[in-house]
Amino acid sequence: MRIIVSPAKKMKEDMDLEYNNLPQFISEAEKLLSFLKKQDYDKLKSIWKCSDKIATLNHQRIQSMDLYKKLTPAILAYEGIQYKYMAPGVLENKELDFIEKHLRILSGFYGVLRPFDGVVPYRLEMQAKLGGEHLNSLYDFWRKKLANQLFSESNCIVNLASKEYSKCISEYLTKDINFVTCVFGEMVNGKVKEKGTQVKMARGEMVRFMAQNHIENIDKIKQFNRLGYSFAKELSDESNFVFIKS
């Protein structure tokens, strides 16, 4: 089983824990970094679609970025809501071993990351338009590489990623891959409504739940009952596990 999640935009350096490996697609990340280093501030800001403050910070990062120095384990580098609720900093060693084996972070810059791959802070969303003559869409840049990597590891994928990232995998599914998307929502006027922040919280909590219970069987994630959610059998099918907040 492999669990896929999205990265977070906000990142930090935290070298208290050592990283295990370099990212598997480090050569591809080098190509993307080379392209970004050639762009001026205005071009980078248009790619990032962010404020001047954030653009200035990340422009400075790009100029001095070294993919082999001052590396932070990926699971500790991201600061988003999902990672706050995943709470890797309080997981026990056996739970960290579980996520290192099973969890994969999809990244527009690094491709696929294992939790303890060493990374540097960057900003590059999967849906970003780079505007290069031979490098525009990151979906075109990565193509089937990320899906092929995941499928080589497991034929059972638990999708806790946003559509922006999960489409890198879902578009290349074959009939022998069991790809299950977890949906976290509330019932509003008879329909399931997903709310952004709460979904991110639930995705992080689900990873922690799986790690703490060492879940290897995909059906056992139906037991998830945190943050007020419970499995809704009548709304679910083989490809979508729906959890409704009471």
C-alpha cells in the first residue's frame, strides 16, 4: 500500500532529524532549478502567483539554492494544515517507520518524495505554468514518471492528495491498480460538501491514524473516526471511501 498526499506551499528548514536519502528524481529537480535560476523576478512571481513578500523570499531562495546542502526531511519541511494534523514531530519511531514505508508526497519540483528524503524549501505548484519554450506544463514535464514509480512500489494507492496532484497518478491508472480516494465532507441539503480547511485537517489526521494503527489493509481505514468523521457505507464505492462529519 502507498498513501499519496499533496505538499504544502509554506516550508521551513529543520535539521534536528537527519534525512535518509536524496529524492529519487533529483536529476529532474536539477533541470527545474536550472530553468528557474534563469528567470527574472517578475517572471518568477507570475509563475508563483503570490505576493511581493513571498516572491522576494522565494526569489532569494532560488538564487542560492543547493539541492545537496542543508537538507530537511520532507515530512518536517512542509508546514501546511495537513502536516500539522499529521504531527510527525510527535510520532513514535515505529510510526515514523510506517510512514517512511507507505507515505509518498507528490511535488511539482521533486516529483515523488519519501518522508525522509532530504529537501530544501522551494515554491512550485504542480499546476504552475512555466512559460518556457520547451518547459511549460509540469504535467507534461513529469508525464507518467510519478505514476510509474508508485505503481512499481504497490498496486494499492490510498489517495489523500488534492486533484491538482492526484491527477498525476489517476490519469495513468491501469485495471490492476486499486486506487481509492478518501472523501471528507458534511451532509448539506442531501449532498456531500467538502470544506477546504477541514479536508486538509482530516487528510493529515488519517495519515496519523494509519501510522498509529499500522494499517496495511485498505479496508481497515474505514474504521477512521477522528475529528467527528465516520465511514458512510451508503455513499461509498470501491474507488471512493466517503467519511461524513457529524
